[in-house]
Amino acid sequence: MIGAPLRLLVWLVVLATLLLSACAPTIRLDEATTDPPVQSSSAPPAARDDVPASYGPLSPTPTPVPTQPPVPQAFALNLFQEGDFVPQYTFEWCVAASIQMMHNLIDDTGAGTWTDRVQQGELWEMARARSFNSFNGANPLGWAEVLTAVGMGPYAVVSVADYEQALQTAARAIADTGRPVGLVMWHGRHVWVMSGFESLGDPGQFPVFPVTGIRVQDPLYPFGDDKWGPSPAPNALLTPEQLATQFVVREPRRWSSDMPAGYMLVLPIANA
């Protein structure tokens, strides 16, 4: 009786084992499915086309290159042509001869050159009639008024206290207008014409430029003066030091106006 229950117990154990084996899934290692590994990299992410431009990489701002100021170069301007010079026919007619020369320097065609002695006398009388001078001659005011009256103006009389500034003022006026400048010489006793200049720098580019040479016409040539020295030849190029021996500050007693003492110029004025 003991053997039958024992066989029944063994059979139940075997049956339970089979049932448990049937419920557990059989999985092979090479058939197991796993999630793909997460990849990592030290390389920067690729650029995306959908990133707005304002959030893209910024370009470096270029460093501005400083603009170098212009370097002054030698500059020259000369209105003189052969035949422009006219001598004064008397020792008093320096203003009238200068008016004739200034006309010739302005009219570069050569068709209407002023050289006539009779005309020079008439110009002298015109200038003297417009002057107020205790010496009964023609002063710079009369000179400027005649230049304007005969169609070469406008001209004005200016007095500049500083010598170098006076030269720059005269040179700039020639460059701006293409017309000559009158120089009042010998403390106001004589006049020359400045027909050109040389400088370090173009007056049209530089506010300050040293004048290195002055082209002059002395109507008294070839006589000169015992006190002031010889007259330079027509179209002579003088250094500022050479010109300064005769171009000096106007003497107050030879002038009846209230203009301050200085280096006196009969200056062309640019038309508005």
C-alpha cells in the first residue's frame, strides 16, 4: 500500500516540472533584441539649415585702416607770358603800368595787350582821381577801384600784419581767381605785381602752405632805386627773403585811411 502512494507522488512532481518548463520562454543569447547604443562624439554638431541667420555664427568685425593725411608736394602757378610786362613811362606812373600788366596777365589770348603810353597816362589819372593821398598820387584804393572799373575786378585792398600770412593770402587769391595780386612796396612809395608763386602744397588742398617763391613784375625795371636796390627782371622768381628786402610794412604817414599797418595787398576777390 505504501508503494502506490509513492509512485503517485513522483508522477505529480514530474508533471509539475513539465508544466513549469512549458511556461518559461526559451531565449537564445544570439537571438536577444537590445536597444541600439547611444553614440557620443567630441566633434561639433553639423550646421542646420533651419537656424535663423540672426542666430548663426558672427563674422569678426574688420579693423578699420586709418586714412593717411595727404603729403604736401611742390606746387607752382605762373600767369606770366611773354609780352605781358609793361614798363612805367614816367617815374610816377607805377600804378598805371601795373594796371596794364595785370590786364595782360588776365587776358592770356594776347589779342588785346595793353602797352600804350597814352593809355597808361589815362589810367594814372583815373587812379589818382579815386585816391585820397597827401602826395597827390595814386594810392592802393584808387588802384583797386580802377581794376574793378575796367572789368578786371572785383579787387580789394587788404593789410596783413604777418609777412608769411601775407604771402599765403596773395598766393591763395591767385590760385582761387586766376588773377594777379598787387604788392605795395617801399613803405607805400612803389608798387609791383605778383604774377605767380611756388609753394610746398597746393592752396586748394592745404589751409596752411609755405610759399617758397614769388613771381614778380616791377614796372620800374631796369632802373631800380638807390635805397631799395635793383629792380628784378620781368617774371623773376624771388625767395621770400629776397622779396622782404623791398616788400615791407606800409608806412602809416603815407596812407590817409584808417586801415591798420601791415603788408598791403591789392587782392582779387573771387566772384560769388
